[in-house]
Amino acid sequence: MDERELKRRAHDVDVTVWVGKSGLEAVVDELNDQLAERNLVKVKFLRAARAGATTEEQAATLAEEVNADLIETRGHTAVLHR
């Protein structure tokens, strides 16, 4: 599936993972589980999680942690695919 198709499919996907003040490490296991169930997951980065880093930087780091592809970021939301 190409990136354009993944972006189209992501439009209808709800956010199911929220990164808060506990940081990225707190959501890695949950995100791994969700990516195993469905290969497209939306992640929302709350203000407390951003702490000086951009959403793009945090999303790229999280994608590396869970061995997934970062499809896109929009606002404070990222779409990951495995």
C-alpha cells in the first residue's frame, strides 16, 4: 500500500494513543499492541508531552521505538504504520 493510500485511510481512523506528561516510554507497549492488531494507528501528543520538541521530532522518535513508519503528522497528531 502506498503512502497516499495510507494517508487516505488514516483520515477515518480515530486517535487511540495519547502521549502525555509520562512521555514516549509510557506508550510504547500499548502502541506495539495496537500496531499488531491494526497496522494504522493515530497518536496524539498532548502539550505536556511536547516539552520543547516538535510533534514531528517526537513522532519520529516514537516510530523508531516501535519499528513503524511515520506516515504523516498534522497538528499534534501523527499516523504510524507497520
